[in-house]
Amino acid sequence: LTHSLARSLAYRPPALHFKDFVYFPLCLDVGGAAGGAASAGPAFQLTTGCKGFDGNGSEVKVFDARRPDKAVHSMTGHRMDVVAACWVDLATTAGRSGTPSPQHILSCSKDGSVALWDAASGCRAATLQLGNHNLTALALAPAPFECDRGEEEEEEKEKGRAVSVGYL
């Protein structure tokens, strides 16, 4: 090996070390604006999905990058690996008052479930079971779309976000 190659292969300590993992993470989403791309999550917040089986370790964790020693929330409810987790801003579906809704996290698991979590409390807000499909990916449409509710009296339209889930 050349000296420069050996030096580049040398161990380098991580910039941040998150210590509150028993089961290793399979996915990561970073909140706040990163490189000009806006994310729905709060700045300095990270969410991860963990490997697990039979409910053990199958959790979604939220960390504050400024204090990586302990997770802000460890959200349980999936029965197998959490393969995707992402921040979701539901402000587009908030009440007509225009006040933004709380931050949420959307996750999917190999057990076939998609869960919506309240990021502030760590509580599960909703679950959708998609059979026994081995879910492998989760994507959220970048912008809201409008749905015509079919009401003739009012020209009111519902705003929503499209979610796509991949499975084997």
C-alpha cells in the first residue's frame, strides 16, 4: 500500500456517536434544511428505524444531534425491522385556520405496517396494516396535492400528501 492510501484507510472517529442503540439502525432521516433541501423535521433532529424481530428492537428513535447521548423518543409498535422512517409535515392538512400541525414521523416495517407518530409526544397517531407484505421502502410526495371532495355547493378542496410504499 502506498503511504497516502494507508493513511486514507486509517480509522477515523465518527463526528457524532449516538449511544442509545441496542439494535442497529437501518434508516435515517435528518430534520431541518440540509443543503437547501427542506425537510419536515425540526433542525438538529434525526429519526432512525431499527432492526428487530417479534417486537424487540423494532423501534423508531428520535435524536437531538446536539445531545446524542440519549434518544429523545423510542417509539415501539412495529413487530419487525423498521426499514424506513421520515419526517412528515402535516401542516397542509391542518385546520382551515392556517396554524401548522405538529411534526410527525412516518415509518414502515417488514411486518407490513405503516405507522404515523407524533414526534412531540412519541405516541403513535395511526397505523395502516398492509397485509403481511415485507415492506422495504417509503416515499412521501414532495408537495401537497388537492383533491376535489365532490361537493357542488362549496369549491372547497382537501389537501393531502401521496405516500408510496415498496414491498417484496
